[in-house]
Amino acid sequence: MRLLLTRELGRLAKWLRILGLDTVYFKEQNVSSLIIEALRQERIIITRNHHLPRSCGARIVVINAERLNAQLAEVLKRLQIKPVSDMMFTRCTLCNEPLTAIQKENAKDKVPAYVFAAQERFFACPQCSRIYWQGSHWGNVREILNKINS
Ligand SMILES: [Zn+2]
């Protein structure tokens, strides 16, 4: 499932990427280019904007929730997505690029020493070179998902 989020949903975009969903964050205000982008890339538009043209051809999901947790829950429910832990942390939260596993040795000077000592598996974004590991984020994600599922 490919998603396109409008500019007011930046934090939500990051979280959907953490869950492993292919999520483009569209920062421009221009509605025509938003719709063209969605149609061209076959993405579902996720927005809080009630005024997007319904008949534009792209699927539009209008989110009513205001808080991040509730927004995340609403998107997952409306699109009938069940978060799977295998999919989490497979995408860069900044670029949306799928991450690739790297040798531990290659992460050495790029992460804090305590992280390097404690973690065995590291991943890198091919676009921005940011390094990821299943560390502190993991607890937060579990917590948020528990809240959503409860
Ligand atoms: Zn990146």
C-alpha cells in the first residue's frame, strides 16, 4: 500500500514509515500537484483537509483525529492495516527509502559507542546514509501500538 500524506501530517508520516509503510510526505500547498503526484505514483492521499476534490480520481482518506496516536489508529483502521513487527524499521523515517542491512563494523564511527557495544544489527539508508538500529525507538513503538490496539 502506497500512501501520500499532506503537509499537516508530517509526524504521522514518520510513524507510518517506522511501521514500514511506503509513505510520501507532500509538503507543498498546491492541490493540483498533490493529486497529480498521487495518481502518477498510485498513492492513497491521507489528509486532514476536507476540501480536496472528491472526484479527482485518487483515493482520499480524510483523517479526523487530532492527536498523533489517534491519527495513527485511524489510518490503520480505515485502510485495514495490521502492523507487522517484521515490517517495522525497514524504511528510513526521513527519506522513505527501504533500509539495507550493513556490517556491524561499518557502523562503528557513525553511532554512539554505547550503541555500537550494545547492538548487533545495523541498517543504513541508501539515500541519506543515516544509520538505524533496533534500540530505544523499539520500546516507544511497542507502547504506541499497544495504546492503539487497546
Ligand atoms: Zn534516509
